[in-house]
Amino acid sequence: MPTEKVTSNFPSESLPAQELPLQHGRVLRNTYMLLGLSMVPTVIGAVVGANTNFAFLRQFPVAGPLVMLAVMIGLLFGVARFRNSSVGILLLLGFTFVAGWWLGPLLQVALGFRNGPQLIGLAGGGTGLVLLVMAGIASRSRRDFSFLGNFLFVGLILLVIASVANLFFQVPALALAISAVAVFVFSLFILYDVSRVVNGGETNYVMATMSIYLDIYNLFISLLHLLMAFSGERD
């Protein structure tokens, strides 16, 4: 776990120009370290979730996900509130455990396929590949991709609206369309969020980790949905 204070004692703008790349590099390094650490509670939560009885979702198919979304948003607000202290790191790790646990229903459906473990592995591998490619482009080119911000924000809002609407309508074709668009949007979000760290737009590694983690999490879910729809082998 990174031992430095979450944010620099001095804003990036006050540092000498020659020190800025070093500062941004430290933030990026700490972000990757915390991101790797966050996968541990995620995996633990996913194992617990895969063995949890989610019968309440059948009883409350709309209210259940909305309540869970509210809980996760609350944790994210807590992370943002305490981002400058170790409490923020603990809340982030707690959030990643809850997020992993909430993968349970999806993993249970995936494991119901004959090739379920392979689908989960492919989704994880595809997510990792996208992360490597997008992070590599942002880190090596050092280009400022902030111009994507407005486009991605609008795309995210439309995805949220469509996803909430589909909780009520349950249209399979719409669900697939949402997943396909989400793969595209969250792949670009990885590029955007890593670029912000590289170029000094985000100097808090807890917040940077949270942003990139959410990109990865949603990308994995979307890829798994598509793989189950097109490659799932039922008994």
C-alpha cells in the first residue's frame, strides 16, 4: 500500500516545471499500486457473492438493485470525503469488496453455463488487455485526452438512464445494446482517467484509483454480458 500522503502538500502548479513529471509519475505509480491492492477484496467479495443466496432480487427485482446502487454511491461519497487520509483508502477497499460481492448474481448466471468459468476468464482477460492498451497509450503518448470528457459524461448519463429503464422493461436486445456501448465508453474512460493522472489533471491517487477501478468494473460486467449472450453454452 502506498505510504505517501494521498495528495501532495503543494499543488502541481506550484512545483518547478522539471519536477512536474516526477510528481505525476508518483501519483500514477501509487494509483497502480492501490488499484492492484483493490483487486484482493474484489475477488474475495466475488467469491462470497457467488455463494450468496440473492433470493431478495427475485422478490424485489427493481428495488433491490436501486438500494444497492444507493449503498455503493454512499461509499463512493465517503471515499471522496476522506480522500486525503487513510480512511479514504479503507473506504475504497470496503467499496471494492461490496462491488465484488455485488457481482454475485452475474457470476451465478455465468457459472450456470457449461463454459461459464471460461467466459469469466475471457471477460477478465479482455478487461486486462483493454486496460494495458489504453493505459499504455495514455502513458506513452502523454497526450491530453481531456477533450473526451464531455462526450464520455453524456455517454455515461445515457447509459445510466437506459440501464434504469431496462430494469422495468427487461428488453434483452436493449440490454445487449447497453453492454456493447458500455464496452466502448468505459474503454475510453480508462484512456481519459489515466491521461488525467499522467498530465496532472488528477493529483489524488485515491480518487484516481476509484475512477479507474469503476472503469474496469463496468467494462468487465459489460464484456461478460456480451460473452454470455453470444458464446454461452447451455447444458
